Amino acid sequence: MATYGRLRRLWLTRFSQPAAERVIHRHVLRTAPVRVLELGLGLLVRTERLLTAAASRPTPAPVHYVGLDRFEGRAAGDPPGVSLKEAHQRLHKLAKVQLVPGNVDTSLARVCNHLGSFDLVLVSADTDSRHLERCWFFLQRLVTPATTIFVQPQASAAWSTITKARIDELAAKTVQPALRRAG
């Protein structure tokens, strides 16, 4: 895919909306991640921009994207999103895409041993916090110290990065109560 022009880069990193996502776009254009994991896809606008930007950078391999979302299983109070079929239709031309439907904790538990490590992980505020707490144990298997992990604490909030060490701490907090109950 052709590289982004200067105006497109400028718009994406300085003027695109929502402004909170600009930090992700700057990171993608700077580092060119090859393996991306996203928990909570929402309406796919962020994902499409991210994959287009990642594919515009010269990389040794095509971008491999894994997205976990509830898709058709959304409850009435959940943030809006797209269907699994629509997500496949919109994303398959941008990267090698693997979409996993269901709650993020059970979906991640089901597939984490088959995924390998990622360069970039996005944890969206669209993800239910009850299910997210149970994900940290599985996420620690998918990240390395070189992985960039962006977390959005609440909808429309700024994205921030966390380290692998923080993932390990969150995973330990999740596992400790289970060990006490089993003990």
C-alpha cells in the first residue's frame, strides 16, 4: 500500500476526531506494528484508521490484526458496535484479520495459546470492566516488554500506556483470590 502523504499524516495525528485517539495514530505511524490486538472494536472507525496507517508503513510482513468484541452479543446497555459480518467485510482488505466474538475474557481464554505475542495492544473502554479484570492473566501471555499497550479508562477519555510489569501486577491480583478459594 502506498505511504501516507504529508497532509493525511498531519490530519490523522493532529486534527482527526476523536482527539484522544491521535496518540495511537502517532504511535502506529512512528513504529509500524505488525501484530495488533484490540479488545473492544466499537464502530470500527479507529480500527480502520489504525490498520490503514500501519499498512502504509514498510514492514517485513503484512499486518496481522486480532479483534475481540461481543459483536451481535451486545446487551442493551452496551456501547454501539458492528456485527461480525460487517467487521469482516470492512477490515479484511486492510490486514490479515482474525475476529473473535464473545465476552473478552472467555474469548481471550479460548484463543490466547494460539496467538503469540503482539507489538501493539489496545484495550478500549467499550470493554466491560467485569470481563476485563479476568483478561489480565491471559494478556500477560501475549505481551513482551517491547509491546506497547494502550488502555482507555472510560469512553472519550485519553488513551494511556501501561507496561508489561503493570499487566503482570493486574494478572497477579486476578489470580490471588482464585488461589485462596482453591487453597
